[in-house]
Amino acid sequence: MDAEAQQTERDRSSRPSTSEETSDTGGPEGRSRFALVSRITEWLPGGRISLTLLICLVFLLVLNAFVVQPFQIPSGSMENGLRIGDRVLVNKLAYRFGAEPRRGDVVVFDGTGYFGSGDYIKRVVGVGGDHVVCCDREGRIEVNGRSVDESTFLYPGDSPSTVPFKVVVPDGTLFVLGDHRGDSSDSRDHLGSPGGGMIPVSDVVGRADWIVWPFAHWTRLHRPGAYARVPAAGGAHG
């Protein structure tokens, strides 16, 4: 064999194959990941099934803590739209990036120190700066001088309020009412309590966006158009 042939043979034998290069580069890391999973499944009773369930549980806990939270309707204060036993999904991100609750939103909030211990669900009628009055000559609630037609969501047979009131909502708080006014303990009933019946925006858990149970009542909760023509706060208060 001549020198050129020997040199070519040595070059070929000394050059690693493509498969060897790939194996040396990515193999150990991939094998270490699989080994870790294998060790975890060996340690957990139930193996891969238990690991899958554990991952799903962690995902649901994170989802519940930061994104959405189920809430069961405890009373008839929001009938007919929300009935006792209904379960709604509360959007916990609705007011987390600069957005504020708006008139007409159905919100869940922590009423501790204002309404009593625990979470409550009510509709936002007034936001910071609003002048809320009950009632006008036709028995309707006024917000910033504009009468609001609540007939599309008010409980049949209920009046907007049997209790007259005239309030200015402080900045950073909400004036909230139940849709079933005759069966709702809300801002009207706590005007003389600490906070004047107003709910701090910081105590709002989130906005109720969906009814998810029972399936026959599955629907999305929309903000009613009744408040669309209400002017911004800041005008003259009569």
C-alpha cells in the first residue's frame, strides 16, 4: 500500500462519524433527563400514573391561585342570573394589569371587615368618584345624573331599592348591589358600617365570567349595556 493510500485510510479512521458526534453532544443530557424521570417514577407509588396525576394537581393549584377560581353561589342575592348552587369561574387576572372593575361587572370580593367574614358576589353599580342616588322619579337608580334601566337583570318584581340613598363612592372603592334586591345584603345595608358599605378594589378576588355548573345553566356572564351611557365621574353633583 502506497503512502497516499495509507494517509487516506488514517484520515478516515481518525474522523468521527456523524452519529458519534450527535451522540456525544446530546446523548448524556437526554439520558440524564430520562434517568431523573425514571428515578422519580420508581420512588412514587404508582409510577408514571402517579407522576402524571401529581403534575396535573400542581397545574390546577397554580391555575386556581393565579388565573381562575371556581366559586359556588351561596345565596339567592344574585337571582335570577345566578342561582343557589351555581358554580362560576372567577377570572383572577381581569384586574391585575392596570384594568379596573367597571359598572355592571359581577365581582367576587373578600367582605371581611365590611360585609362580614368570607367571600361575596355582587354587581358593581358605582366606581370611584361616582355619585349614586336612589331613586329618580321613575324609581330607577341614578349614576352621575344618568338613570339606569336595570330591568334586564333585576329580579322580577323587585324595585331597584326600597331604601333611599345618596352616596359618593370614594376613589379605590366600589358600590355594589345584588340583582335580587329584596334578598341581598349589600352596600345599601352597610352605609353606616366601617367603610360606609364600599368595597376596596384591592379586596376584589376577580370578575365572574362563566357559569360552568350545572351544565344546563352553562353561559358566559356579559356586562349589561345599561351602564354604557353613564357619564364619567367628576360632574356636578346635585
